[in-house]
Amino acid sequence: MRIVIAGGGTGGHLFPGIAVAEEWIRRSSQNRVLFVGTQRGIEHRVLGNLSYDLKEIDVEGLKGRGVQALMKGLYRVPKSMLQSRSILASFDPDVVLGVGGYASGPAVLVAWMMGIPTAIAEQNAVAGNTNRILGKFVNRIFLTYEQSRTPFTSAKVEVTGNPVRAAFVSGLERTTQKRAGKRILVFGGSQGAAAINSAMVEMLPWLAKRKDNIFVVHQTGTQDLEVTKQAYQRHRVSADIRPFIENMASAYADSDLILCRAGATSLAEITAAGKASILIPYPFAANDHQTLNARAMVEAGAAAMIPQRDLTAEKLFSVIDDLLEDDQKLREMALKAKKLGRPDAAAQMVDACLQLAKTKRK
């Protein structure tokens, strides 16, 4: 069986697609996967290292652009559709899955026009514009959150959760020896988050009061690395400060509390790990979807949330201190996060895609 996984641009779109690809190949060594993306997206850098084939199309986003950029993007749409048709005709997939991002739209729409079974995955609590459009055409729609169902035809929808890579799940089981006291994991994505880094640095005089029983693992990104290191040293707060954490599964597993953004992949990993968290949504995400993602966690009792507009050193310490003082509350949040985890999400999506593929074979 052959599947095309279209989309990417960011890790939030690409990594769930990789999780599905892993499960697709695990089912049979004869199965094949082809990714369709863009040269500008993260897929261009990541997929080669994972030995997946990638075909690129020339397409850009249209939302929130100036008139000149919008016209340039629209001009590329017919070209991207012709490129998609050539790729699909050559690979002859049994099913095409769109995972969000610029390349998802043309590839999935052309697949539908060619009569190839199609599906899309929506990782966030509010559906993006591309998926809202594609939802009218595709055969199956995979959602992470029940509240994303509204714009779609209910009969097409399956709430599977957001797939997490198998390597991450297995890595959770290989924990390192825990230090005494509480461990806080802080990160803001692979490039760091300046607002989170700044708030942590400003909060260190307060956090130093607890320095005898805490340890912080902080992924800063490269830009804020040195100033953050110096601040921790100045206030004598024990910490492991890195620009990038290679083994995130181990970092999750060894933490008692996580402080991060509210991207779909981060939340899928938090729930897979079953960890309490403080979420600071990125306020400029499309349709403010990170705030809605975080709100779903908060309403389930699995996380606390601080909007970035309210993020001060005093507020952040108040929330952290409250949680670290209450072991029962930390455990309850962790248990509720674990209940939200969907470790079988990739398997469910592959099951459905295989069923769609059989319709093409018939």
C-alpha cells in the first residue's frame, strides 16, 4: 500500500505525519510513504535524516499577507496543483493524507480531483482555514479535540488524538536517575521563546528561595543561552541550560512540572508523558489556536495557563510555587493529563487510511 503525506512547514504539522508514516511502514515492510512539502518548510531539513522520500511543490500561504505577496501566492496555486498532479500520477498512492501546512491544500485537492481517497488531520482545537476548505471534499477527518468538530460533516470525523512518534513513547520508559527535589522542564520550541526565557530570568530571585529542592532543565534556543546561563549562576539555582534538548522524551520523563507553549505537538507529548504543566500560549498563532489548545487542557484539570499578556515574574512564581507546594495537586494534574493522552492515535489513523486505500483497490 502507498500513502502520500502532504503538508508540514512546522514541526506541529510534520511530526504527526512522521508518526503516521512510522506506523504505516510498521504494518508492512512492503508499504511505501511519500511526503509532499515545500523547500521552505522544516520537512526539507528533517525528512532526509529519517530516510523518507520528499517531493517539493512551489506554494506559499495566503492568509495575512500584503496585496503584492497575496498576488504572488495566488499565482503559484495553479503551478503547485500541476506539480501535485505530476507527483501523484507518478507515485500512484492508495490514499493521500493532509497534515496541515502550505503543501497540504494543493496535494489533497488534486488527489480528490483524481479520485484518490483522501483524509486530513487537524491538530489544534480550532480548525485552520485550509482544513476547513478541504473538509468539504475529503473522505475522512482526524481530529485531536472534540471541539474541533463543528465546521466538519460529522459522519467524516474521527477523534483520534494527535499522533506522537514511537521513539518518543519508548523514550519515556528510559528515564534517567532523578535528583532529589522537584524538577522543572522549561522550553519554548526548538528556537526557544523569548517571553518565557525573559520571565524565567526575572523570576530567579524568587525561585532562589526554593533552590535547595528544585532543579531546572531549560531549553533557551541559541539567542538567549548565555544571558540565561549567567542569571541561573548568579542566583545559584541548580539548572541544566541548553540551546536545544536532543532527548526530549527523557527530559519529559524526568520532570515534575513543565513550562512551555501550547502547540499541538507539545501538548500531545505532555499528555503521552502524563505530566503537570503551565502553558503560556503563543499569542500570535493563527486563529489564536494555542490559547484554545491550552484552554482544553485547563478545562480538563490537566494544566494551568498564563496568557502572555499576563506573564510577569511575580505571576509566574506564584503559579509555580503553588504547584510545587502541593504534591497532591501535581499528581492530580499529571493523572488528568495522562487520561487525555492518545498513544494509539497513529494506529487509529493508519487503520482508517488502510480502509480508504482498499476502496481504491476495489
